Amino acid sequence: MKTGIIILAAGSSSRLGKPKQLLSYKDKSLINIVSDAAFATAFTPVIVVLGANAELISKNLKLDYIINDSWHEGISASIAAGMSAILEKEPDLEDVILAVSDQPFINAEIFARLYQQKISTGKGIIASRYAQTTGTPVLFNKRYFPQLLALQENSGAKPILNENRDDTETIDFEHGHIDIDTETDYNNLIKD
């Protein structure tokens, strides 16, 4: 089971005006919620990709991290940087799971279900399904590693999903649509 996890946490949180990775929910920062979920799995290695506010965020991290100096180019640059780093650590990786740092309801079970769905369906891409869309966290088999390494622009890995629908399966992630981009998003989260 050579499956690694890349946590994408390099963004500047421009719409929020402060590092969303450090926002607190139920006494944990968002970056530690996803880090703890990844750490609670059997998947290894786990790498966090930092960029904007890296010095501040890294002080709160319990996991290995890299700094993507090209973070301002968008999420695609962070995915490519994370892929390079994780394959350097584990060249024989079979699968990689991409996760983000602003889904407060992520947990280890969701990561495990992605892998289980891959085993049971044999599909090369297993995405999370929520709010009439598919997204993160998402598992990619190694046959997609070259495409992930070559990502550019700011579209993330979504085009790979769209181009390979026949090789894509999903799992339900009930609260996956809840992510934090604005102060309103955060206020709605913490008032519940």
C-alpha cells in the first residue's frame, strides 16, 4: 500500500486577509485538522506544501513540509512541487492523495475510503463527491503522476479528472463542500 498524501497549504488566503490554515475550529488549527487526519492513516509519506506565510504556518506543523517558492502561480504549481518532493522521498509510490488545508470536516476515514474505493473498483482516480461536484481529497494512481508533475496555470487537478471520467470513481464526503475562503465562511463554521 504505497500511498502518500500531499496537503496543499501554500495559498495566501487573499479573500480572507489572514492565513486560513491557522484558523481554529474545535480547538485545532485547520492545518492541524488535516495533518492529524493524514497522520492517523497508514499512508506514508505525508508532505505539506507551504508557500505564503510559510514561516508562520510551519511553526504549527507536526509533519514534513516543503516550501513552494512559486506558490503565487496557483494550486497547480503547489501540486507539481508536492509531487516532486513526495516522489523524491518515495520513488515507488503507487498512489497519491491530494488534500487541502481548509476542509474542516476531513478525517482519516475519508482518506481510507478513497483507497478502499480504488481497491474495490480498480479505477485510477478516486475523488470526493459533495454539493453536485467532485473534488478534494482525491486519489491518483501513479499512471497520472506525469500529468500531475506537469500541471500549470491555476486549474489544479480538475482537468485531469474531467479528461478521465471513465477511470474516475467517487466517494461521498458529506461536509466536503464546507471550506473556508472568506470571513463569512469562517463565521458560519464556528457559529454551529
